[in-house]
Amino acid sequence: MLIQRHLLPRFLCKSSLVPSGSNITALSFSKEAPQEENQKPRRSIMTNPLKDKLQKAQGEANVLEKKKRSVFARSTVPVNINIPNPKGIPGYDPTYSAKELLEELPRTIKKQSKLVAKEVAQMAKSASLEKPEFLEDIGLLRHNEARVEFRFDTEENRSLWHSGCDSDWKEGFSTCSFRGTDCGTAEFSGHISTQVVKDGRVERAGWASLKLEDRRSFNRKKFLSRWRNFSHLLLKVRGDGRSYKVMLHSPLSMDFTWGDSFSYPLHTHGGPYWQYEKIPFSKFFHTVAGRIQDRQYKVNLEDCSSIGIVLMDRIDGDFCLEIDYIGVYNDTTHTEDFAYETYTLPLFNTHGF
Amino acid sequence: MSKTFFSLFRSPSVQKGCRLASNAAPVENRLVHIENQFESVPPPKRDKDAFMGAIAMFKEKRGRGHVEFINSSLKFIKEYGVHKDLDTYKALLNVFPKGKMIPQNTFQKIFLHYPMQQNCCVKVLDEMEWHGVQPDKEIHDIVVNAFGEWNFATKKIKRMLYWMPKLKYSNKYLDRRTVEGKSLSDCELAGVALKMMSRDPATNVSLVKFKNDIMANEWIVLAQSPSQQRLLKQLNAGDELTTRSAEPLQEFVKEEMDEDYTNWYEDWLKRRESSKRTIHEQQNEVILALGAIFRYDNDTAFRWVEELQKTNKNLENLRIRLRIDGKSLI
């Protein structure tokens, strides 16, 4: 029998509610499977290396260039007509020398040929007269049917997911990590710090994010179009009581779609129980760079190529989200098409015309 | 953000709790940096009244420098502890003069009329949104009176009024009214947290307070449901707990479309058996009890186990391993 510490729901740790250093601890009392007996304490206190580095830095500050305001320059406000590049980062220009490219070539060839082989094998396997996609389209998906798309049990599965936080961009002091656990799940954990870097450029800080980077061979996009006939997004997670956000990214080739994403909060209850979070696709609202847009429309899953889980709940402290799988779920009783009003906007609106 | 505003204004003659540096000019005529207004208040006196006093004083004296005043007061909003208070934001936005900045012709409507003021207003509203303060109709009217019905700053408050109430109660696990704007004690918060965590609706949450001369505030919160007690009772004495793990929970069983009904009775029995599984029997563990303790160490956790033993007699026969501050205690 094992007593293990679980992170408290984070609303408790707001400075106004509990004095810092308060020792409330939530305990769960459980009987565990044998393989977990020797595992290390899972949640450890994170140190903040960047902060130390900044404090120690002498002379020139270790910060990025201050943003300039000009009449003719691109505005820094993230709206869909204003995305600098598909990455969404002003001045993003990864340049490689020929030497670097040649060095990288064998690894790329190996990776790409592996992907091609996998795709050919898949194609050969799925060659049949039965057209499952067509059958789904004409409504043969059953009520309560679920399909698990992403698992996190192997290193290969986990490598599709990239994590990042503001300190990676020199824009804050948060840290995050994404790693597997002993029970075949993955843990997205770290520390959120809302402290702003004093460089006159960054206005808000304290975020961490996890994003799917799954592509077909030759860097072609992989769309989540097989999800289109399902009604709900299904996540099996175990959180810490914080509210995360799920984002379905749908950038296409035109520049005004580069920032498109559809979001909905993912609330967790914390504690040792797993939660099966079913979020209807009809409830996702349209955001660009995290900002809710005036003109709303339903998420089109045929255009979605990535999914992400982000945390920016403005509360300092550790966070931890354990994920078992991500998939889709079909509820035939869910007939709602789109949960928000779709007003007809005047001709002169923020989107232009 | 880090821009310093060097606008100066005449310090008013009466200042509440402010101590001014000596200067050659008479007190009421000296020029004082805007931030002095907030900095000069000693930290223990920094509260809502002092903040509102500063705003009232500014409004009384000046017809200009609104943007500078609001920018510098936003810097101090957290220090004065008013960042979650709607009245403060209303008072701040009321600083803007009414009517003067409403666009009168089409060109003014198309282009950002009074850009500094509008951007400043958006900044105040953004700060409000960041701290999770819910806007109301009055704050919308304040902005409309200052900037007009469909100006850029007004659009911001309209968006906030539309979206924030929509997503306000989206969290089904926590009713925010139980914690918002209330000063709950540690054990009350622990109770709220345990109710949020325990997914069994039959869970009893109980508070045990220790009467102790040295430490007055010692408490333990227990959360256990009858089905968890039943699960605990079923464990055998001196149970080799590592050997009896729960079967992996199959939430969504993969169904094959076969028409073989020869084993229908066994299948039916199996299905009946699997539906009996309680919520506490999770994938890799069986959760038998939850709790919260006032201090984070093995001794306190052991007291929690002792409290649990009063209701669960079987716990005496089991081997319990505490692993809280790194060292294990059998």
C-alpha cells in the first residue's frame, strides 16, 4: 500500500487564498500494481535555470530585441491577416549552410525512406473493396463508438509530440518536460511562472504547451480528416486541477489560415482518478494565436493537421498532466452543430472584407 | 510596458498617508512624478481605499495626463491588492473624460481616434481579463461614454462581455462560486479540493481537528466512500499487496461483429462481472481513501492513517508504506 503525493487543485495556490509555503497536502491512499513499487517520486521541485542565468549575467542582457512600432511595419497584434510566416514568429528564418545540409542528409534519407516504407505497407494492407471511410461518411458509425488515435506508451509514439514553454523563447521563466511513465502513459509536467522578463518586449508570461508534429513522408501534412464523422474529442487524462486548453490547429497554404486554431478549455479535477474528457467538436471556438475571433465557425476537421494541449492559467507553481490516450468518440444523440451564435458582421469588420 | 512616463503633475495639498520629500517650493505647487502618488504610501496602508483616494485626487485636479496616470496606476494594482476588484477597474476607466473622445465623422471612426487613450483603455481591460474579473454592463457603458458605441476600445469590452460569461462556468468539477472572493481557511480549502478530486458521489468528507497546546492549527481531512470501505474490508490480513493488482480497465471494449452465440452465457456473465467494478479500481491501482494533512511529512500522514483505522478495522492487519518525504516508513 502506498501513499503518494498528488498535486492539489491549483486554485488553492493563488496567493490571495493560501500564504506561500503553506503546507496543505493532498494524499491519496491506494493499492498499486507491483511494477510501480520502485519508481522514483514522480513530482519533484523544479529549479529555474534560466532565472539563475539571467541573474548571474553581467554586462549585456541576455534578452531579445525590443519590438519596434512603425507606421509601415507589420503590427505585432496577432490577427489572421498578419501572420509573418507559418511558424507565426516574426523574423523566423532558419538558414542552414550547405555543409550542415550534407551532414543532415543521411539521417533525413533514413527517416524518410522509413516513412515511405511504412506508408507503402499501409497502402498494401488497406487495399480492399471495402471502403471504411465511405461507410463512416454514410453514417455507419455507431453510438458510443470510440477510436483511440494517439497513445503514449512507446518512445516512438511520444516523439511525435513536442513540448515547449516561454523560457525556450527567452520570454519567461516557466519550465516544462514531457516524458513517459512506468504505466505506459506520458506526463506533461513542469513549473509555471508568470514573472515577466524585463526587456520591454514581453508583456505576459507563463505558458507551457504540447503539440503534435506528425507528418507523412517528404514533409507532407497529415490531416485528422478521419475524425470528421465523430462528435466528440476524447482524452483520457489525469491532471492536477488546473484548467488546460485543447487546440486543434488547422493551418493551410494561404497566409490568412496560418494562425487558425480551434480551442476549448480542458478542465481537470486533480487527484488519482482518471478522467475521460469528452469535448464536443461543436463547442470549439475559432482562435488565431490564442485570441478568440469575431467571426466564428465550426471546426473543419478535414483541415486540422495538429492538436495541442496548452496551459496558461496565470497561476504560479508546478503543474502535471498525465495523458493515457487521445482519440475521438461518437455520440449520436449529440445533434448540436455549433454552440455559438454566428452573427452576420458588418462589411467593415476586423477581418477586412 | 517598461516605458517610464515622465509626466509631471501638481501635487494636491491634502494627501492621505503620504509623506513628501522636502522641496523649496510650497507643498501645493511642487511638481511630483505621477508614480510618487502610489509609491509614497507605506506598504501596510496600501489598500483599496488608498488606491481609490489616489484616483479621486487625480480626477479632482487634472484635465490631462490620463494615459500616464492609468499606466502608472496599473503598475501598482497588484501591490494594492485591488487587481481582482471590479470597482477599481470602473474607477480607472472613469478617469477618461466623457464625450470628448467620441468620433464625430467617418474618418475618425475608421482610423484610431485618440489612439493613446484607446490603447490604454484596451490595456486596462486586458489586465482585467488577465486577472479573471468578470465585466458587467456598467463598465461597458463607461467605455461607451468615453469612446463611443463602436470604437476599437468598445469592441474589446463587447467581446469580453460576450465571451467571458460564456466560458465562466465551463468547469464542471469546481463551482467557482465556492472559492471566488472568499477567504477560506486551509482546512476548508482542503475540503473543497477533496470534493473536487473524489469522483464517487457517496464520498464522506470529514474534518478532524486536534486540540493541542503547542500547535493550535492542526487538522486532517478524510475522504472515503462506503464502497472504498468495502474494498478495504475485502483485503486479507497481511495482504501481499503487491501481488493483487487490478485488472487493466477496458473502457472501450473492442467489439468484433461476429455472430457466434455459442458462448452467450459466459459472455453475459463476464459482462455482468465487469460492470460491477467500482470507480475506485483504476487502471494500475485501487484507490482506498483520500485525505489532506496540515503538514507535509510522514508523522502527520501516519496520524491520518490512525484516523482511518478508527473506521476501517481491517487496516491494522495490512502493511502500510508511507512515502512522503522521501524516506519510507513501514
